[in-house]
Amino acid sequence: MQTRADPPRVVVIGGGFGGLSAARALRKVRAHVTLVDRRNYHVFQPLLYQVATAGLSPGDIASPIRWVLRRQPRLKVLLGEVRSVDTSARLVQLADGEPLAYDYLIVAAGAIDSYFGHDEWRRVAPGLKTLEDGLEIRRRVLLAFERAERAADAETQRRLLTFVVIGGGPTGVELAGALAEIARHTLAHEYRSVNTRAARIVLLEGGPDVLAAFPAPLRAAAARDLARLGVEVRTGVLVTHVGAGLVEAGAERFEAGTVLWAAGVAASPLGRTLGAPVDRTGRVLVRPGLSIPDHPEVFVIGDLAAFVTARRDDGRPVLLPGVAQVAMQEAVHAVRTIERAMAGKPSEPFRYRDYGNLATIGRASAIADFGWLRLTGWPAWVAWLFIHIMKLTGFRNRVLVLVQWAWAYFTYQRSVRLITGTAASRDVMGD
Ligand SMILES: Cc1cc2nc3c(=O)[nH]c(=O)nc-3n(C[C@H](O)[C@H](O)[C@H](O)COP(=O)(O)OP(=O)(O)OC[C@H]3O[C@@H](n4cnc5c(N)ncnc54)[C@H](O)[C@@H]3O)c2cc1C
């Protein structure tokens, strides 16, 4: 039973960018803090594509949450799946075990892949959100080359060496660029029956441009770099069918052994259990201070939150993007608001400070938009590399990643070309 003198109980759901930043910011707050996540590790999602393309190992980009927060004695880390939140009883319901009671709640459960109502496409075209996804993509990509080496006829070989990436945002571009490098450089001298350099990598984007969030000159630079790498970019095409070994986009058909999905995200289903209004993709429409209506003690942050910054002429809202910076800044604001509430002070509106936007395309190729400075090519790639390594969790990971990157840069090699996992995939590759 809590008494008035007891420090408040703060529960944080999620140990991703938002949840971890909130937990860290709570270090100096006099509160009992519990962080709950369904996984025991934090993943640095911006480098997931490197796991998917055999450049890095899972352990290089993930750290145990318990270890990351080990210096916070008042903070408890729990491994558990949150099923729902009962905001009127102030209880977090777990899939198993007793509910967690809270005085303040920070929900940072992130996003999942969305297949726009075609969940049957998921089996053929995995997305990239988790380490498991990264390993599954790695397995399929490496298997495609192995199967092509053994294929009986040129047509099967051609299909197995065709990779279609759906979605021209940062993740789709990173994947397509890395696949092109693997085919043209990393594997170029290792197969005897197939010419891996002839692999076809197709990037499909529904909008008019890839990397739509960047200014036009940077988008154009990215398109040039993709073309240089030999990636076929098709814009303005909407995918209408994804089946075993086949993608249809309008009138076009692509026979492809490997199809990857980087086209859509939806909010974690947990958002809908809060009883607050949500947008089309399930993101929770938060108030200016990041809490939900009628519950100033419940904050939603990161990819799960829809924070409206402005309205377009047609009334549609402009939202903050689903990026790590937003989640981390929102986390700090939510904690500051809790501190203010504990001191009897009112909430203040959240203001996002945009420090810039980067995307990598391939070796020595990236684009960076810092507002006051725009970079392309090698300088942008160095900026991208430096910022990502600095932001990685844990000194060990930073050193490991830097060494592996340097090795890969000079040798064109990818050191983690291991085909692991047992799930059958012949049926999804169409051979
Ligand atoms: C492949 C990829 C590349 C990206 N690249 C970049 C980039 O270069 N730059 C950038 O700024 N952003 C990038 N992002 C976006 C960035 O990673 C997200 O915006 C950020 O992770 C959002 O933080 P979050 O805390 O809201 O969610 P997440 O970091 O996704 O964390 C959510 C956490 O909640 C846990 N969780 C979810 N549901 C439950 C549940 N029911 N019970 C218990 N735990 C649960 C999950 O296990 C996870 O640990 C990338 C994302 C992806 C997928």
C-alpha cells in the first residue's frame, strides 16, 4: 500500500530508443521505476540492415537492457509482454503474472510492419524491424546465391538472382544498396556456375521519389548513387500482388527469389488499449505535453505517438517523423513533465529540435540534411558513420563496429555470411 510519503511508481513500457532514454532520464528522479520489455535487449535499429546483409552480428548492435541500466539501483527491469493498459485502474496488464501498478506511465512500444491489409504477403516478403527479421533476411539473401549456384537452368538462376525491395524509404534504400554491393563485390569471385554480378536488384517505390523526406537535390543525388550501384529504381509503382517468387506492380511482373518489405509501418497494437484516440495507423494522438486526453499521468512517446506539429491546407495533420531523435527527445520531455507534476507544476508543450536527417545508400555514399548544410557522397557517408557509431549503445559495440566497418571498407568483405535458421523457404522463393 502506497502512502503519501512514498516515491511515485513510474512504469516504462519498452526498452527501445524512447523507453531507454526515459529510464536514463529518470535516474535523478525520486521514484520507483520499472521498465518492462518483451525482449531482454535493446536493438540499435538504424544498423539492422547491416545484420540483414551480413555486415554485422546481432551482438554488435544489441545490448542487454539490464546491463545498460545497471548503474540505476532504484530501477527494476522486467522481461514481460504487456497485453494492455487499464488507465482507469492505473494497471499495466502482462501476458503472464501480476499486473504492474503505476502512478505515472510512459508507453514507448514502437511500431510494427504494415502490409496495408495484405498480411498474406508477410511470409514471402519479410520486413526489417527486429533482430529475428534481420537474420531471416540474411538467410534468404545468402540462400538465394547458394541455390542459384545449383540451379538447373538459366531461367531459375535468373529468378533466384533477382531481389525486389518494396519501399523506397531509408530502410529500402539501405537494403537495396547493400544487396548490390554483395552481388557486385563481396561474392563476385566465389561462385563458379553463376555470375553474381549479373544479379538484378529492383527497388519499388509508390511515390514519385525515393527518400521522399529529403530535399530534391539530395533525392536526386541518392537516385544517381543507386543507379551507379546498379539498382533499378522504379518510382510511382504500387505493388498489387506478392506471391512465391513473384511481385506484380501494376502492369509489371518481377520474378524474384527474394522479396523484402520496407514499405509500411503501423503502431504497436498496445496503443489501442489505452482508450485514447488513434490515427489511421494506430498511433496515439497525444496532447501537446505528450500525455493522453483525461490522463495527465500517461505519456505516449516515440513511434507509437502521433504528435501533430501543424495542419495542411486540406486539414490533414503534419506529424513528427518516426525517428530515434523524436523518441529520445520526447522521453526527456515526458520525464521532465513527471518531475514538474511531482513538484505541483503544470505540464509544458513539447518542442522538437531537428538536428538533421541522414540516409546511407552504400559504401562511401549517403545523403545528409542538417538544414544549414547539405552533404552527399563520401562526406555524407563519413558523417553518417560517425553519428551512428557514436550513438550505438555501449563502448564495446562502438569499437567492434568501427573495426568491422574499416575491414569491410578496405576488403569489400562481409564477415557474417552465415546461413542459420531452419524455417523452410523454398516455397516462398518460388523454386
Ligand atoms: C530498420 C530500421 C532502420 C531505422 N533507421 C533509423 C535511422 O537511421 N535514424 C533514425 O533516427 N531512426 C531510424 N529508425 C527509426 C527508429 O529506430 C525508431 O524511430 C525508434 O526505434 C522509435 O523508438 P521507440 O522507443 O518508439 O520504439 P522502439 O525503439 O521500436 O522500441 C519499442 C520497444 O518496445 C518493446 N515492446 C513492444 N511491444 C511490447 C509489448 N507489448 N510488451 C513489452 N514490450 C514491448 C519492443 O521490444 C522494443 O524494445 C529505423 C527503424 C528501423 C526499423
